[in-house]
Amino acid sequence: MNRERHRNRALFLLLCSALLAASANAQRARESALETAVSHTTYDLSREQSLQGTVLSYTPNSTTPPIGAHVMVQTSTGAAVDVHLGDARFLTANHMTITPGSSIRIIGESLPYGNGTMFFARLVQEGTQVVAVRSTSGMPLWTAGVRGGSAANSNTKQGGAR
């Protein structure tokens, strides 16, 4: 009887160990999946792409999320890509004028947004002019220069930066 009791106890401990190990593996798998999902929703320079084409349309104040300036670019393959540029006032303050029919080059990344994806610009180039609209980590640059007026004038008020 004692032997059977000892065997049952050993079987119980073995079963508990197996359940704990399975639970730990499941937790690691969930954490890994979460890390992968988060890494694909944040801006990453290693995934940047260069998008070149012709401006089909430019909307300075789109009401379609994400709100702000959008440009529709037709690539050489014929695909039309909607690109989020940020705040149109930031582009204007940096003397960037985007006109339909012109050639444009955009460096950025396509990220999940809503039910699909959106191409988020980091650098916008039209002709020889280049404007950075996001930092290398994907943070908007327009928030610093548009609030109290244009970015071009923000350092000239009151004698410049202090």
C-alpha cells in the first residue's frame, strides 16, 4: 500500500511539473507573439522604403484618418498609394508645395492602420527640396513647429531661441 501511495504521489508531481512547463511555454509564446505584433506597428528604419511616382492628388486637410495632409502617388507599376504627410502647415512653413502631376519621392514605411495599412512619410522630396516630416523613430516633427505659428518664424520671435 505504501508503495502504491508513493507511486501515486510521484505521478502527481510529474503531472504538475508537466502542466507548469506547458503553462510557461504558452506564456513565452504569447509574449513572443505580442513582441512581434508591436514591432510591426512601430516605425523601424530597417523597413523603410523609397516610393517614387507622380502626384495624382494632394489633400492638405484630409478628414480621412489619419487626419492631416495626404498625397496620392502613382508609382511606375501603376499602383496608387495614399501617403500620410502630417500637418500641411509644417510643409508650408518649410516652403514645400505639392502639385498634381509633379514627380515626388517619399521615404517612409507602410504600417498597419485601421483595417489596412497606410504609408507614413518620413522624408518628402519634390525636385531638389527635401523636408523631414518625421524623426528616424517615426515621431512627428510638425508638432514642434506649428502650434504657435510657422516653424520658419518660431525662432525669430523675441530674438531667437534662448
